[in-house]
Amino acid sequence: MRVLVLPFLVAALLVGQAGPAGAHFPSDLSYPVFQFPDGLEPSIDGDLSDWQMVPERYWTGTAELMETVRGLGEQFDEQDLGVRTAVGWSHTRNRLYFAVAAYDDIHNVDRGAPPDGIWGGDIWEIVVDADHSGGIYNGFSNQQLEDRWRSAQAQNYHVFLPPEQPDWTMWLWGKGQWVCQLPYAQVGWQYDGVPGGKGTVFQEVSLTPFDDLNWAGPDSSVVHQLREGEILGISWSFLDFDASDKDYDGFWNLSHATRMDHTADLFPDFVLQPIEPTVTVVADGATASPTRSGMAPSYPNPFNSQTTIRYELGTAGRVRLAVHTATGQHLRTLVDQVLPAGAYSATWDGRDESGRVAASGVYLCRIQTGTFSEVRKMVSVR
Ligand SMILES: [Ca+2]
Ligand SMILES: [Ca+2]
Ligand SMILES: [Ca+2]
Ligand SMILES: [Ca+2]
């Protein structure tokens, strides 16, 4: 971890250079950012079903956080605050996506009308340093520097969990509030509890990455172009207020350093991943995309050890492919995930969910998507 000396940083900024990339924190650790294929980017509505395709290794939780204000350290209590988070990106749309499911025992007590009333409410702070410049982005020595350079090297977004007022969902620390709205940013959320009670907030955020953010507006700012394989500095904090609006019940942050709210050198590294093989289209032709959905007869059929089921999706969506007995009893799920349009295959080895070999006989393979379903017979001969 490196703490920059302010005069040096200001000098670097004034000649138009980024600050040196810091040794990010914690060191020797990076997090993956899931690449959403074209057409499968999440809808920012608080419904996290479009994140089901994101494999487990992309998810982080309460255990990765450190409480740094009250002194709890790693002594988290998921009955007080329990979170599950993931980050995604889209090459075509040049956007970052964040998802959280946050359980809290006392969620978002109404402290009054915004903007003053937001303080003392539960907040998810997301900080982004897209070009990995590091550097100070808040707390400059005079107002002129503060006006220009706050949020320039990195952006500190406050996302309310959940917002007390529907039109007050996100706030940028600094003057550049224009980035908190479409087309630059969007917040969507759902909450299964009542304000002041316990419950889980499901929230999605999309953000535009910046090399330089100028509060004056987009014309004097520089959008960062996301590239596969590059490292971004990203962190977040969960500011949990419960009974009191004066004291944090917990200030939990991924960076493990409270001063990440001033210095982008303290952000963890996030690496933009290629598209996962599990969501890649197994296309018969290089650019072929089927226009109709359907399932072919399994082959071989009858079969002895295994049989292959080929199916095509005309549109992207959730697919369930399962084997049932002749009387309709569920035996085995072969596929249950969101897939892009394309041609696929799945194999059934004649075993049930617990690995037991099913007896010889007739079985049914059923495919179901949002728009069609089909059933085909398979005969097992042992
Ligand atoms: Ca969604
Ligand atoms: Ca709490
Ligand atoms: Ca930066
Ligand atoms: Ca709370």
C-alpha cells in the first residue's frame, strides 16, 4: 500500500498525467469481473435472475469484508448484515454492473427528506478507478483543486439500500451528479421487508467507467474503454446504520482500509474476464444463429451407456432440460441456466440425481424455455 504525498500528486495531475498505479490492497489478491455476452446484460431492476449464469467464483460475500470503524475487524454477524456481491462488465456497452443481495436486521430507517435525510441510512458505497491510475480523488488542499479533481481519478458512488425515495437512488461524492443518471448510470432494486425492519435488498447498478470525470459535464470528461484482461481498481463499503443515525453499526469494506474513500491506491484489483465457456454458444456454423427453438431426438436411441440430446434456442433465455420417468417423475436435471441463442448439446448417462443407474425402460426428456417446451422419448437398454 502506498500513500501519496499530496504535492506530488497535484503536480502529476496538473501536467495531465495519472498518478502512479498503487500496490492495491489487499496485495496478492484480485477479483474476477464476469463478462456478460451481448444481449444478456442484466436488466437493472433488482431482479437478480439474470445473474444466475454468473459462476460461483465471481461472487464475494460478508467474509471478504473488514469492519474498520468500530473495530470489529473480521468478526461479522450475518444476522446483523449479510451480503452477496458480484461484478460484471460488457464490452459492447462499455458498462460495469454490480449486484448485491443484502440482508440487514434494520434496513434503511427513515431519517427525513433527502438530501440531508440520507445520512444515517444504509448505504452501499461503490468506488471505481477504471484506468487503475490510483491517486487521491477526494480531500484536496484548496477549493479550486477540490472542485476540479474530486472524483477525477476515481468515483465514489453512494447507492442507498434501499432508497427511501424512488428518485433518490444514487449520489456521487462530488459535484458531478450528472453521472448518476442514464445513460451513464442506473440503479434498480427490490426489497422484501419494510423500512426500519429486517429484510433483504436486491440491488443492481450499472456504471460508466471514466479515465477522467469532470463535474462540469460529459464534454470535459473522458470515458474509459473497457478491455478484456485489464485490471481495474474497484472497492465497496457497506455502511450499516441500525438503531442510531450517529454511529455506524458497521463500516464493512472490501478494501480493508477506510481511507479508500480518499485514495484509489487502496482499491482491490479486479480483472475483466473473457466470456465463460459455460455461456458460449456452441454454434454449428461460425455465425449461425438458429431462428427457431427445438430439440432433436436423442442419439443413440435406444441407448446403453449414454445418449446425447441436441437442442437449439432461437432466443436467449432460461433453459431447463430434465429427464423424467415414463410416469412423469423427475429423475435428473441436465441443464438449468440462462443461455444465449445457439445450438447446444447435453448428455445423459442414464443415472439419476444421486448417481444411481436407472433401470432399463422408457424415459422422457423435457426441454422448457420461456417460450416453448417439448418432450421426447428415450429408451434405456442395460
Ligand atoms: Ca435484473
Ligand atoms: Ca444491521
Ligand atoms: Ca483513474
Ligand atoms: Ca441497517
